[in-house]
Amino acid sequence: MQTSTTRHRSILLTAMLAFCLGSAGSLAASSQTEGVYRDRIVIGGVLDLEGQSRGLGIGMRDGIQAAFSEDKIQGKQLEYIALNDSYTPELTEQQTRKLIDEGVFAMVGNVGTPTAKVALPILASHNVPAVGFFTGAGLLRPGPGEVINFRASYVQETAKVIEQSLLAGLSPSQICAFVQNDAYGMAGVEGIKLALNSKPGASGIINKLDQILAMDGENPQRNGIGPVGVYQRNTLASRAGYESLKKWEQQESVSCRLVVTVGTYNAIGRFAAYARQKGDDWMISAVSFTGADNLRTVLSQYGVNNKVIVTQVVPDLDSDLPIVQQAKKALGERLNVISLEGYIVGRMMVELLKKIDGDITRDSFRRVARNSLLEIGGLTLDFRGDNQGSDLVIMTYLNNKTYQTIPDNQIAQLF
């Protein structure tokens, strides 16, 4: 039979034990980074898997999954959960919050600029890194929160084509643009402005571009102002943008010899076809986000098989770099420039995680990512000084349904 003193000691010991166990549990929970488990690390992605740009989302998803399947990190498998947003910001927000609630370590490979615009602040507020998004927009350079970019920017892509075209003899007034009427398209307009800056005879054009860039809101009226035509996101309407360029030609007594486009492959393909149908033999350039293979498919439906330049931010698919050969082996028939980028982004994530010495946490991931210098299958990614690993931009030219790489000094031959 217990005495009152014995019972008191027993109750006290039980309470102390419960407190210690509870404290230990709390410490374990607080030290556990969301998305990191004993046997796996869960990574999220919000991509267009069902909408008009689904070829981009599917390519990125396939490449990332292929890269993640090849390695384990400290014995943990990388698990990639990809959710669809159909390139619609409202859905992006919902899916981003869903993945955060489910507990992901990082968000990798998201597709698009308007979608990134809504996702990044949410990720930053929850301390979730944003890695290798499929966009070259300036809002990710540096961006809110922890943003790690693989690819060159849209400004770099558009500026390279324009700079080479100017060297080939085009005047600033002969360079026009057809772009998506949002942050994605305006990144291309920024690239035009950068390339034309300080060029003789370009000050009036730059003033027009500044006026276009200064407009705010959802789908503002940017047509009819300067050498730029726009279309609304998630539509295929190209007539108003086309007529904006014709107005510029008439007003300035010039021809748009080069039309820089920044949009989705369906919209750009139909715009190019519409211009050809109207008798305009413009050279059309497109940035990497457009998706070269998807664009070629759309163009071929309308009989357009040449006078199209597409910039790329990944090595040529015929390259003998080990990273390209590894991607070929992993992806097989699914390999294209989009899935190759997804594969590179996946490998980049893997290599950064491998550099972590000790517990895998978001803080330790940030420490290894900042100022890192990586070599991935012959491809150098340099994060020393900024949050963008690669500045690679190459130009390819569509000729008889095949893309051929254009050396910088040979673009004059295309005009």
C-alpha cells in the first residue's frame, strides 16, 4: 500500500517524464524541415499540364523526374509532386498553397512568368526555396525569398537577337515586337529597350517603349503606341497586335524586318501564320519559353517552315556534352529542349543537395546554393555574385522543319 509521500513522488515523476517527452517531441518537430523524411525528400512543382502551354509543363516535369530518379541524397529518394495550373495565376496560387500545406521542401521547375509572379511571394512568406523556374523574367532576378535560377533571362535572349540583327544592317525602326500583354511579354520589351539603348536614331523608339512599359493593370491597351503589338494571355487573338505593327510601319514608313515575339507557342505560331497570310515576309524570332518543337508543330500546320529564329538557353541536342548524353539516355524519345532544361534543373537541385554536410534543412540548402560554382556534366553553373547559374544563349533557325544553330556572325545571311 502506497503512502501519500510515495504517491506524491510517483505523480511528480510521471509529470516530469511527460514534460520531458513532450519537450523532446517539440524539439524533434521544430528541427524537422518540412518535406524531409527518413526515406525521402518531397519536392513540389506547379506547371501547365493541361492548358495551352502543356507541352512546356510536361517537358519540365519529365526532365525533372528523370533527373531525380538517378540519385539518392543521404539515402533519401527525391520525390517530385507536380500539380497543374493551366498557366492561370489564380490556379497557381491555389496549387502553391496546397503543396505548402502538404509540406514540400522546395518548389522546383514552375512554368511561366505571370504564374511565378503570384507564387514567389507565397513561397517567400513560407520560407520555401524557388528553384529552376522555367522563366527568364526579371522578377526572379533576384526576386522575393530564396530564388535560384538556372537559365539566362529573356532580356538576354531578346537582346542577343536584336544586337546581331543590328550588326547585320537593320535599323532600330525595323525591329518590332509581338508579345503577351503581361509581365512575361514586357520582359521582352525590356530586352528590346536594352539592345536599342544609345543606338543612333533610337531615342524616339525608346520613349515609346517606356510608355508601353509604364502601363499597369490587367491587359492594358498597349496596341497602337509604338513598334509593339500585344495579345491577351491564354488567348490566340493576333489581329489587334498585327494591326498595331502595320500602323507602326505606315507611320514610320518602314518595314518590320524583324519581329521579336515573347509568348506561347500556339499564340506565336498563329500570329506568324496570320502575318504570312497577309503577305508580310517578316523574320520572326521567339524566346526559349515559346518551346521550339511545339512552335514548329503549330507553324507546320499553316505551312510556315522558314524565317523563324528561336533562342535557346540549353546546349544543342546534338552536343556531345555529358549532360546532354545523360539526358538522352534518361528521357529517350521524350528528349527535347524543354525536357533537357527540366533534366538540367533536376540535376542542379541534386548537386546542390549533395553539397550539404549534415542535416538537410532549408537553411543549409541556402548556404550551399549561394555563391556556388557547379559543374554538371560539362555544363558550368556559376552562382558567384548573383542567383542565375547560366548565361548561355544560342540562336537556332527553322529551315525546312529543322532547327539549325546559327553562329553569331552569320545572322546577316538570313536577312
